[in-house]
Amino acid sequence: GICFSLQELLGPTWKNFTAILFTHADKVKEAGLNGDEYLHIASDTLLNLLSSIQQRYIFVDNQANTLQEERKTILRKIMEFIRQNSYQVLLTSLAK
């Protein structure tokens, strides 16, 4: 599955350093949903992946008039994820 492939690529601790960035949150809003509602109807594969990374995800609205503010929100959330990891980072070598 996808988790096994990521583990082969990034090593056994990849889940501790992974968050999912959902783009086009504006399309989710246009469908009359918020992020939580969208995830409620998401596939089991996606829900299992989110569960394996401790529900670290970010929804981003790609509309130009909000993109600058979205960048600030993304940065804040990434910094919070890093803080939760006790400021550890994933170091891996992709060269074999």
C-alpha cells in the first residue's frame, strides 16, 4: 500500500514527520462542506493514512485573494507540527 511505499522511501519514522496538505479547499466550500465534513465522507484509504499520521492535515483555499493569508496559516500549522515533534526533523538519504 501507500504507507509501505512511503516507509521504503523515507524510513520507518516517516509518519512522525508527515502532514497532508489539501489544496482547493474553496472547492470543498463550493460543495457546501467544510474540511471536517469532507473528511467524514472520505475514502477509508485516506482516513487510514490520516490516522497513521495523527490527523496532521491542512486545508488550503487556493483563491488568489486569500492565498497570502493562507500561507501564514500553513506556516503556523507546520510550526505547531514541528513543536509537537519536539523540534525533531526527518533526515533521510534518498541516494542508494
